[in-house]
Amino acid sequence: MTITRYRKRPVEVDTIQWTGTNEADVQAFTEGARNFYALDDEDRENSDDPEATATVYDKLHSTWILAYTGQHIVRGVKGEFYPIAEDVLAETYEPVGEYL
């Protein structure tokens, strides 16, 4: 068995934090409601995790991913979107700056 170690290349990504109340802003960031939407109470009850408050489409893997209030939605290097917890974001990335 051969084990190879890799280091993540320096790459900048854009994120927006899902606050639970900024659906329109996150949808604008993710290119519309086709890629992100807040879950209503019925959706939450029927999901794999009732704590999830939204879902985001990861086009790279052709799947919907549950998102939680407080997570950041990342636009990846191939244009894909995915949620990441704030503590994992802080361990993986460092702030570059904000822009509008």
C-alpha cells in the first residue's frame, strides 16, 4: 500500500454566510433559487436532518446538500456551491477581504 500526502494549493474562494434570514442574498450569490433555498417546516420535518434550514445544489457532484444556519456557502473553484461550517472555514482558509 502506498500512501501519498498532499497539501492544499493556495486558492481563493468567495463565501456568503447563511444567517437563516438572508435567503435572497444567498440566492443572488448562488445564481438563483435553482441552487439555494430555505427549507420550510414541512421540508425540515421530511429531511434527513430536521436541524437543517436550507439546501444548496452542488453541480460538481449533481446533488443537493443540506445547509445549517451559520454556515458559509462557498463558491468553489469550478463554480460549484457547498456549505462549510465556520470553524472548518477558519481552519482551512484565511480572510482575504470583503467586496460587493
